[in-house]
Amino acid sequence: MELETIIYYYPLKENTGQNTAVAKKHWWQEAKLTSFSIPISDTLWVSSPGQQGQDGSEYDFQIYACPVPVFYYGKKEWHPQTLSEAMEAVLYRAEGMTDTFLAPGMEKLLPEEMRRRWHPRIETMKRLMALQLAQKTEAQGGYLQKAVVRLGNIQDADWQMEMTWELLQPYLPKINQCVIWYDAAPGMDIREELSAFLDDYYYEYGLVVQTEKYGAGNISAAVRREQTEPSGLCLDFRKDNLYRSTLKYLDTMVKNSYY
């Protein structure tokens, strides 16, 4: 399997004092960005099925962080095209297949039409979500007995349920409660619509999945209770929550003294 490199671009603050305060020292140079590796072994203390290489000892992807100075030369602010070219150069130097994430602060440096080019694939978000779940499981002593899934657009329920099944696979033998929240549609029976997925949980693990509708009166209290329970795994597919959760995870990696 070909190695994949995930690159996280994030803006430096103007007063960081880093020697990378600008992207070039002389006017004749090209603006250059430098990325650094974030060791997965330092981020995750357990191996997650589906995340190992063919030899079973290494992951099939690597994570790099790429700080972006406020200025590209002196006190000159980035021109979007100049920044885009510098970011492309980082991709060119990366190994194997590549995918990218932009920290929220990058929105000020790139127009919307350019930002779309750097949006990650769903498969990449799934890889990083698997790391988050494995890390949370390790932090809770390797045993989590509850899973909470919040579905987004019901039209996307199939791929959301497929991703949920793949992400929960390592933990289902120990999970004894799974709750799926959904947005009801007129004339739709959610258990019938999702029966092909729900049956797998029962036949493979003897787990009867509970389904709950949003806005059913007790939703606010239930959601608050789920959010405060330290022993549960949570997947939230509403709007861009999965994407924002992944960005927050990458940002935490960078802030934990990796740079």
C-alpha cells in the first residue's frame, strides 16, 4: 500500500519570534514553507486495526504540520497566488499520496475559491478520526462500553453508517450500548431504512442499537448527558462537525510542543 502524507497548514502569529517569521530573507528568493513531522507513535499509544502497514509495525500514512508566516517577505503580506505556490511546493516534496487540511486562520490568507483546493477527502478524515477514537480508548484504560452516533443529512445516512461501522469495529466486542440520533423525515421508518446496517451489529456482536430522534423533547438533556460521559465514543456527522473535530485534533498536536 502506498504511503499517504497528510499535511496540516496553519498560520503563525506575528509575534512568535520564530526564525520563520517570514517565508524568505532576500527579495530574489522564492517564498518557501517548511513542514515538520508529527510522530504518530507520540500521538497514539495503541495500534488501531486498519491503520498499520503491510508488515503490521508501521502506519500507512504520516502527518506533517506546515506553519505559514504572516508575511512572505519583510512586512509584505501574502499574495494568494504566491502562498498557493509555496503550499504546492510542500506537496511536491511530500512522499506518496497527499492530502491536506487548512487551519481556520488560513481563511484570512486564501480566498474561498482557493481554499476548496485544500479540503481533505472523507477517507482522510476517517483515518484521523480512527486515531482520535483509539487515543480516547487508551486514555480510558482501553475499555469503552458506549457509542453515540449523531447522523447528519439523512440522505447521506448510508456512507455515515458505513464509516461508523468501520471506525467502531475495534471496540464493538466491548461496547454494550450504541445510540444513533437522527433527523426524522416524513413517512420514514429509520430502523427499516438502516436495517442492513443495524442487523450487522446484532448478528456480529449481539448488540441491539438504539435509535433516537432529534427534537423529541428530551434531546437537550440527553445530549448534555452524553457529552459529559467520559466513557463513550462519539461520532458527529451533523453539518461539518466531523471536519471541525479533525481540525481541532490536528491543532492540538501542533500546540503540544511539536513546534
